[in-house]
Amino acid sequence: MNRARWVPLALAWCLLVICGLPAVAITLSRALASTDLRAVRLAAFAPFGVGLYALCLIAVLVLVWLAAGPARTRLLVLAGVTAMLLAVHLAWQAPLYAGSRETSAGEPLTVMTTNLLEGKGDTDAVVEAVRAHKVDVLALQEITPEAFAKLSSTLREQLPYRIGEAAPGTRGTMLFADQPITRSRRLDTAMGSWVADVGERRVVVAHPAPPTLASWPAEQELIIKEAAAEKPDLVLGDLNASLDHHTVRRLLDAADVQDAARASNAGWQPTWPTEGFAGVPLPPATAIDHVLIGDDLVALATETVEVPGSDHLALVAYLGTPEE
């Protein structure tokens, strides 16, 4: 075989193997809805399946072009399978970009959620975002007593009502609002989750365990059960799961809520991790921070906001009430 054929052949096979193995693992993890924590972590990266399968398809088509006889036929079949898997991932991601959008004629409501990474997130940036976006409801996870002390006075005028607990490490969760907060109670997650009335709206602030802990499945089930019973108007927080996890999809169905980013066709808005992987600076790779809304709210838009010092981007959702 001459060099002109050998080089593209070797490159195509390398590309197919390098992209194909993780792509198939991600697809199976997303499709099989496993509670195995390795599969759970892989499912978070399902959006990358689109790019991986696109590269696989290019590699297979190069191999088809270089092949002849029965090998060419087998590669054509592989190309068809690859195209089908690419289509599956496109179908999974398409609702984030396309779909019917409702309009609002009522009072606007702006909500924000962010994880402060054990209180290391820049509280000045949080205050600036609250003021710039005119936030009405703010959910904070991993808020420490020190972070709360900084935020308490500066947010008192705009968000005078608050419930929850500031605690060391990852256990603190609090809800701030511009309306009275009543009927609050703590949910039994290790890192702190709460349910309360904000004005006339029932709100859940959730922070279940990450999929590095064995308690992830149980705490996901707890959030699903509590939300199904409460039928909240809002679910906010770091769910440690994305729309590609079966637990979040079940939560949407059980609580009769929808994801604000998807409902507003905002596209894929990954929020974690902001510091990259293994010391390599990379953009966020998965959307685990959420604003979920009930039937009496409409999602107009969502956006992410940087909070220096945290490994999460804040998520801001602009909401309204449906037109009559």
C-alpha cells in the first residue's frame, strides 16, 4: 500500500477509535438510565455525542472511500449506524434550541441560582448580578456563615426575606426573596435542600449529592418524591444532574414542571465546571444548575453569569405569567 493511501487510512481508523469508544459509552449511559455512578457521570456529557459521532461519520466515510469489495459494504453499514446514532443525539439536544415558546403578559419574575463552592464564590459578584438583573428570588448553595455575613446586609434592601442555613463546607443552602417566605421546611439531603412559599408561589431549592457519592440515587429519588408531592411553581438549584439524566426527566414529569432553558429555546448552557479538568483550562461541560417552572410561569430567557471563585456559573431565568 502506498503512502498516499496508508496515511489517511491510519488517521481515519485512529479518529474512529478515539471518538467512537467514548461516544458509544456516553450513548449507552444516557439511554439505559443506569444508577451506576460511572454511567451517571458519563451521561452528563451526552451533548458531546453530537460532535463525537460527526467525527466518527467523517472517519467512516474516508474509510469507505479508501475501501473496495466486501469491506466497503461493511463500512457503508457502519456509516449508516453512525449516522443513526448521530441523529439520536441530535434529537436529544434539539428541544433546547427549537420548539414552541410561550409569551407573557403578566408581572415579570427574575430568579437566579448559584453554587458558591464552599463559600469561595465572590459575594460581590453575586450582589452585582442580583442588582444588574433585578433578581426577585435567589437560591444559593454551599453558602457558608462567612459568605452569608457578607451578603446579608448588602442584599437586605433588594431581597429582605430569607430562609435556610449557612453552614461550613458544602452543607449550606439558602433562599432569598423580595416577598415574605413562609411555610418553610428542610428536605433531608446531606447538603441542604428546602421547600417554602415565596409570596403565593411554592419553591423548592435543591442540592442533592453529586454522582461521586453513593447517596446520589437516593437523594435524586428524594427530590423527585418531594417535588411530586409539593407540585412547586419553581425548582431551583444545583441538581447535580442534567437533562440527559433520567432522574431530571422523571422530576419534570413527576412535578409537572419544565426546564426554563429548554422552554425558552436558550440552547445548551453548561454551568460546571468553570475551572476545567485536571488542571487544563476548559469551558464548562455540563448543565447541572437548573430553574424548573410550573404551569403558571413562562420562561422568556435564561443566561449564565460568572461568579469568580466558584466552580459553577450562576443561572439567571427571566420568567413571566402566561397570557390569558
